[in-house]
Amino acid sequence: MARFEIFAPAVALLVLSAAPAPASRPMSIEDNLMTVRVGDPRLSPDGKQVAFVRTTTDLAAGKRNADVWIVPADGSAPPRALTRHEKTDNAPRFSPDGRTLAFVSTRSGAPQVYLLDLGGGEPRKLTDLAAGVQDPLVFSPDGKKLAFVSDVYPDCADEACNRKKSEEAEKSPVKVHHLTRLLYRHWDEWREDVRHHVFVADMATGAVTDVTPGDFDSPPHLYEDGGIAFSPDGGEIAFVSNRDGNDTEAFSTNKDIFLVPVAGGPATKLTALNAAADFDPAYTPDGSAILVRAQRRAGFEADRWYLDLYDRKTKAKRTLFESPDLSVEEFCLSRDGKTVYFTADREGRRDLFEVSLAGGTPRELKKGGAIGSLQAGPGFLVFTEATLTSPPEIFLLPLEEKAATPGAKAQQARALTDENRSWRKDVAFAAPESLSTTGAGGARVQYWLVRPPAFDAAKKYPVVFLIHGGPQGAWEDGWSARWNPSLWAAQGWVVVAPNPRGSTGFGQKFVDEISGDWGGKVMTDLDAVFDAVVKMPFVDASRQGIAGASYGGYAVDWILGHTNRFKAAVTHDGVFNLESMSSVTEELWFTDWDFGGVPWGAKAKEQFAKWSPHLFADRIKTPTLVITNEKDFRVPVDQGLQLFTALRRRGVPSEALVFPDEGHWVLKPLNSKRWHEAVFSWMKKYLEK
């Protein structure tokens, strides 16, 4: 069949026109900060248009702004703006008839839902809630209703009560946090008196109904994406919630899928048999079943993610595949409901796969990069993809016909956007290399190596090792606005990003082997990478640096207490004192699992005595820059301050940055600029002597 031929000519022109000219300069901090951010692509119902969010940065003003843009799926025209406003517009969603685009905007204060007639005209405001509206936006199949998330005071019965309480809190001269339950704060936000609830708005009148009343979060805070789905008949909503009770939410990962009538009423639990996490409900087109992304082990947030299919009536469960050992990151259903497309980490990349809804062995569709934001169209997929040398852009992948000739060449993804060509064409990027060495127990340990621009093999360069967080995470062939290996290499260093024990994409056993062993096999793996790299003829072994954040910061803190091989170190929001950390972080399931239980238990005490970096602070001699943030509730600010105090008392050259308005990450443009300047200056001070 030739239904994809319409894409070829126009998109080919786009790709050819994007061919880079000879680059003349290294990447700068400003390049990274000013990168146009492209995300959240959404296909129109007819598959002809892709709406997306385009975010730009005004560095002088220290502000970012997002607008909604649109591009033809056949690449016949360049992207164009649908909204242009000084306030943020995001979360675009097409109505089922394709005539209206709903989006969330802060143009009138708190974020609210606006509706844009795609035939012309100005956006009109649909909602007016005191707490505002949060993504996801989900249309009912008939387009008459729209579901979304908003915060409420759980003892309030209506919006008037929510508004009154909100205004009273804002006007009160007494600013105090009154705590009555655990999980009273999360990441960077206090949440002691409000809850997430699912609301349904009438598209004609704007009237809203809270369909998940009660003292619980639905969906859980910061797990909103994929947390709501309408049934095909429009009569029911599936949503995610943890209803095991107050306090328990802080140490239980047991999020479940619940079903509730759109008109309101009692919610029923679909996933009652699974004590671990269940997320991302998706109804099959005929409404007979619900597909769920689920874990198996209660309390373990880094467990493998499976795809489970539940019969809507009987609640019987079937798992789509057990092998190979792929952990599903995100998924979407084909429009006929027969195929599931999903992404999974594999060998330092995030690849794209398909599997039949009937079950079977997954098939690779495309190797990443870092692929995400999947949308299924009629015979094609739309997604974002990034690499270590290119920010996320939107791509279209035509799908092979099932009757295609065996051995025929697979279709290639085609770029629909190229929003950063203006600066990327002038920048010299070194192609990242995926290498490996042998770690603890003979395991293969993969790492990325990025050489500096204008690399000269006859020279010797300083080397900087970047340690990822998690600890169950990975350095992937993807772009980062915060820790960007290409930007670090542009400083004139060889940059190495290892994936030791605990890293995802190398099998669940590899992930599991860091739990309860934070300073064990993983450190042997890292030492193996360090040793392999410094033997390379272009690396100066006398000029080694190390940096990391979160668990990566822990790793730096630990390593500095056990070796003096590094000339400089940066530790960002790193865990320094396991015992104090385990009693003040917010997601207690994390420390309970990795440290062996409650902090007063025997196993946890054993872990603290064995693996806490603060017990080895007397050995640290390496000049160290400490970064910690006052709104970081995951690794609270005292962790960095404890380390800095120890370093200064020991006479170790050290400085600290404390950002009062940042959480676990430094996100604001001018703060990020200051962060990068300080980090690079610190490294250069000691590595370029």
C-alpha cells in the first residue's frame, strides 16, 4: 500500500535543509539555557495535524514561556504558533471531532482550561477554579466533557469552600504548616492540607464535578500523567490512587486503578490483587478491557514495569509478556486496539517496541536516542526523540505493513520539527561513544565517553566522571538541560558517564543489585570504569574530576572518603548522612527499601554504619563544591550543609551554593546559569593547573 507516500517529499526537504554546515565553536552555557524545548506532541483525531508545546527562554529576564504550536503530520508546512501569549500555554488536547483544542494557560492567573476554535477566533476560558487546573486533560469520547486534576481541601464540599479557604490562607499574617499526616510535602511543595482530585467539566456550561471526593490523592501528586482515562462509552473514568490510608501513602508504593461513574458515585478498585504500583489505565477500543502498567514488588519504586490487561467485568488479569526483560516506560494503543507500542530502556538508550495485545514477544521498531511521548496515528507513530548531541524534536515513524516482504528495510523516522537548528549548525559536537568494561563479579558495565570538540589524539586531556542519580536510573543517549555531557565536554575535558549497578536498561537483576549495597558492587563497577578510562592515551590520569547529583552526589561523597585520586569534585543534593536522611525525606518507601526498613530497625542501623559517607568524612582531602537547595524535600538541605560543615572543619578547600528557591533540581534560567558557571569554574580551577 502507498498511503505513506504523501510524507516523503516534504519531509525529505526538511531533513535535507537541516544538514549542518561545518561547525566552528564549542557549545556554550547559553546554548543549553536558550535551547527551544519541544514536547507533548498530540495527534488530531484524523491524524493530519500534530499540536505540541514549544518553550522558549528569555535569559535576560530569567523567564521561560510556553506556547502551543502545530505542524502538519505530512511535513507539508513548517510548524506555526496556535497561541502567542506572555503567559504559559501548555497541555494541548484535540476534541474528538478535531474542531476544538483544549489547553491549560496561566493567562488569567492560576492555570485554567481554555478552548480554541481551530476554525478561527480567540481562546475562551472554560474553568475558573481557585486552585487552578493541572494536566492531564482528557476528553470524553463524545467531546461533551473534559476531565482534569485540581487541588481541593478534602473537607470542602464545593468550589466556594475551596476558594474561601485558599483566600483565607493567602491573607493570613500567620504562615505556619500544620501537619496531621505523612507525605505532608513532596519534592518541592508542601501538601499538608490539600489533595488532588479528578474533576469533570461540562464543555457547554463549564460546570465542574469532583468525581473523587475524600481525603486522598487521585491521582497521586506528581504522578498525574496517564492518571485518568474515559471508557469508550463515556460512562466511566479510570484513575490512579493510593487509598491505603493516611501516613501509609508515605511508605507504600501501592497505587491502584479505580473506576468511577462519570456522574459520580462510589469508586471500585480494579487492581485489588496487586500490592505493588499500578499506573496508566488505557481502555481497549471496545471497552472490554483496561491495559495497565504495573510493578510486582510492593515497596520497590524501581521494580520492573509490566503490561497487564484486566477484563473490565471479571477483573481477571493477563500479562502481555514476561520475556525479554524489558521494563515498560510508557505505552499507547494502536487505533484498532490490536497492538501496544511502548518504550523501554536498553543499553543506555530508550528504544521503541511493539507487542500484540494478545501477547507474544515484543518487536523492536526503532532504536533510540531517548524516545518518548508516544502517539499512535493511522499507520504511523509520532514521538519525541533526543540524543546526547540533539535536544528533543518531534518525529513521525511510518509503520510497516504486516504483509511487507520479509527482510524489507524498515521505514525511517522523519523529523517534523527542527527548532534548534539556528544554533546547533554552528556548534561542534563530538559523537558520543558507548564503551564497556568488566565490573564486580565479572559483569559488563557500559559507559558513555564524550571527547571535547576539536579533539587532538596527540594531546592529553583532563577527565571528568559524571555519576547519575536514582540510584536506579541511567545515563542515556538523550539530552539534558541540567547535566549535559556534551556541554561538559565543551569545557575541554573528556567526559565519562558510567552506568554501574543500579542502572536501568541492563536487566532487572542489574538494577536490584544496588539495593542494600550502596557502597558495594556499584563502587567496584565505577572503579573499573575510572581505571579503564585513565589508561586511554589521550587522558591525563593526574587530572581527574568527579561530579554527581542525588545518589550521584552520595557516590561522590562516598568516593571522596575512600580515595584521593580526584583533583576536584562537585556534589549536588547528595545524600551524606543515611540516618538523618531516612527520617526526613518524603517518599519513605525509597529509604525503607534501600536501607532495609525503618530507621530504628536493626537492618537499617547496619546499613547506616556500613555505607554512610559522613562516617568517613575525616578522610576527605579533595577540593569539593557542595550544592544544596532549600526546597529539596527528597534530599533535604541539611545533607549538603552537614557535608560542607565537615569539609570546612577539616580544612578541605570547599565552597557551597544554597539555592533558596529551587528543589531537587536547579531549574530557573538565571539560577541554572549561575550553577553552570560555578561548577565549571570550580573544575577548571583544579583541573587546568
